[in-house]
Amino acid sequence: MEGSDHRFYVRHLYENFKLGFKGQQLKIQLWEAARAYTEADFQQHLRKMKELNVEAHDWLTKVPVHLWSRSAFIDTSKNNILINNICESWNAVILEARDKPIIYMLEWIRRHLMLRFQYIQKAFNKVKQQASMCKVHYVGDDKYEVQCYGISKAVNLDRHTCSCKVWNLTGITCRHAVACIFTKRDTLESYVHPFYYRETYMKCYGGMILPIPMGMLMKIDSIDTLLPPHYRKPTSRPKKARNKKNDDPKGSTKLSKSKESLKCSECKENGHNSRTCKIPKPLVIDRPPPRRSGRPPSVGRGRARGPNGMSVRVRERRGGRGRARGVDIQAPITNQEVNDGK
């Protein structure tokens, strides 16, 4: 389509990228470079990728930047989408009707489209909350310098631009612009691009989806009876969900292990575990086990034999208050003590 803005689906770009270059850190840098709005942030993530893998950096730089990174998108379409999540959302919506007969499925989709309505107000309210953390300095001629989280941005309300490029690219006022509009005591809605106005939305969807009577769809005398095609029912349960990749989340709230970043327990770095850690481990010197403190283990109850074969009287102390429990072993009785009658 000549004259239209063409972009890559970044997920498909990563699927081709990971065929030759695997690793969680490389994946993070690719997506961060795609999400970067400014050229400086984009180059910073490319430098980090080059430090990780030079070949991966060279492969990615051969892809035209204006097709996959926000830092090079044109601002005429007022769109910053990197993935086709709208298609994924639509697939999830029609999941209920996908296994139905073709006429019923089309009717279900038609009715759902008639009732669907979405507005940008939800995202707009979120930006208002973020603007409370910004400090505004008025320069003059509708120009402002805004400090937010230690970073300064230049805002021009007259041209509807901000150096963060979020406002330029999406047409929705960023938090820096919202802070300036609050300072000016002006209405926020007047600075949003007309693409998001209700009037523009109604013009885009002015054509109605007309109702269709289900009684007589066509003249059945003009054509032969249309028979359904031959269909062989599979043996297994009908499949409704799409095939998922290995790094897709397994559920709506939990991520799979393949999506989690590995962290080494030895060097505390990400990307590997202790088994594959290349940092040499410290030398461990075996030491004898520490001596146990306290009274030595007691002998069993009853009679015991001493070194000379004589009996040893063993008396167990039934410890009351202030008396220790244990076994009191007397010294062996000698022959001289027996003769003396002791």
C-alpha cells in the first residue's frame, strides 16, 4: 500500500533473531531497543548488545531501523504499536465462536462488532497521575523545561511536541506535556490529536453494519442447493487455542521458566546459573568437625564391666529441681577394697 506506514511485527523479528542468537540478555536488549523513543536510548541498547555478542549486533543493524524501533517511526500515523496484540485480543474474543458452524460464527462476529466501542480516555487518565511527579519551568512562548525523575525534557505546547517523542509519535499528551498544561491552567483534551476525538471516531465508523434477516438470505430458485463439503471428524478433541511458543506464558498470571531470567547464586549475575558460572570458586580447606560441648554421652542402664572385669555400679539420678538428669558412674571396685569390706 503505497504511502502507508510499514512496520515489522517485532515478535516475528525476534523469532528470526533467536534462531542464531539465543540468550535472555540479548532478548532484553532487542526489545528495549525497539521500545526506545529517542535515538540516544536506542544507541545505548545497541551498545549493550554489542558487548554481549558482536555478531548479534551486526545482524540487527542490517534491519532497517524505521521498520521496528520507535526511535525511527514517523509521527504521521500517531501509532507506536510494535506487536499485533490487537489481533491476539481479537482471537481471544472470538474463541467462543470459532468451533461453531460458519453461518453462526459470522453472525456472532457481526453482533460483537456492532457492540464494540473503545476510547483513549483510559490511557489519558493514567498519564495525568504520572504528571504529578514533574516540575515545570516556564521559558516563554509556550515553551517549557520539565524535570521528571532527574531528567529534563523540552516541551512546546504550540507545536504539540516533546523531546521524549511520546507526544509526537502517539498524539496523546505525555506526562511532561500534561504537567505544562496544568501549569498553564488549560484543558487537556484540547491538546490531544484529533485522531482521538469522538467526532473522528464516528466518521471512521460512520458506515453501519446492517442487520440481515435470517429467513430468506437469497433466492433459492436461482441456484442449485449448496451442500456442505465432506468432512471427517478427527479422533481427538477439537482444538480451539493457537499453538504457543516455548517462551509464551503458560497462564494468565504466571510466566514459564523459560521467560524468567537466570541468576547465578555464586557471582549474583544474570544469564547463567552456578553450574555454568565461569568465575573461579574460592578454595575450600577441609577442617575437622568441631568438638561437641557438654557432658559426654551416658552409658546404658544396668550393670557394666570395668577394665579388670569387676562389676561397676551404675546409678541413675532422677533429677528433681536443681538436680541434673544423667547417669552417675562410680569408679571400678578393686580387690583390696573387697577384702577390706568396703
